[in-house]
Amino acid sequence: MSPDPGQQHEVAALAADNAVMETEIALADLERIRPLLRGDAGMARGQFRFHRESALAVAEGHVSATLTLTCQRCLGEMTLPVDADSRLAFVESATASAEVTGSREPVIAQNGQVSLATLIEEELLLALPLAPMHRDSDCVARSEPQAETRQKPFAGLRDLMKN
Ligand SMILES: [Zn+2]
């Protein structure tokens, strides 16, 4: 059975054990992701391999999900497959996160604890584009040559009124 994704784990203990944690969570249960989605059906999967690296608890993560978003160009529905690898380093505070160097991403573990749900959520947030769009060939708004002129319907009006 998968562990409960919301359960808090002691990162130091996971790292000391070289623990491999794998879980699944419904997208609808990810409270920071859900408002960004057009539809919240589906699951996100995450796997994290914990270990120590000098004084730090670290993990290699892999998160996958298929997100249903709104294309910011045509406002149609689009799906974004996420399949992301990450290299995490756990720290206790934002100040300590400045000390994480190299290719690792600092993750704040409050009181030394994290939940897999939080880690999955962080990864999905990083993977989400600011303005998701279809690929050109899939987007219905792609081939509208007048899009730019239509954005300024009154551009010519000011000239007319001067006379
Ligand atoms: Zn589109």
C-alpha cells in the first residue's frame, strides 16, 4: 500500500535510511494546484529517494501527472503532461536555503518534516508555465492574422475626432 501522501515524515530519518518513498495523490487534493486547473480529475505520482549529502538531507525526485489547463491564447482546454525530475535539499528555514548551492533546489522542512503531498505540489508548481498554451499546430487561435489590429478598435477614432 502507498503511504498516506499527507503524512509528515522526519527528513533526517528518511535520509539516514536511504528511504525510497512512492505515492499517488488526487489532483483535487492538492490545494495550491487545484485553483490553477481547468479540470481536477486525475492523479499525480511521485517518487523520492532520500539520502545524505555532506551535512544535508537530500532527495532525488520524480513527479508525473497530466494537468488539464486553459490555453491562454485560444482559451480552449489543453492537457499538459508533466514528467519532472528534481534534486532537492532539505533545510529548516528560508535563511538556510541560501546555503544550498549547486544544482539542488532548497525545500523548507518545517521542524525537519515534510509530506510527500507537499513535495509533489512543489514540483507541479515549478513545472506549470506562467501562461500555458497549445502547441502552435494545435491551437485554434494560431492563424488569425488580424489579432493585433483587433486589439485596438479605437486606434483610428482619435484621428477622426481631431478634424
Ligand atoms: Zn490554444
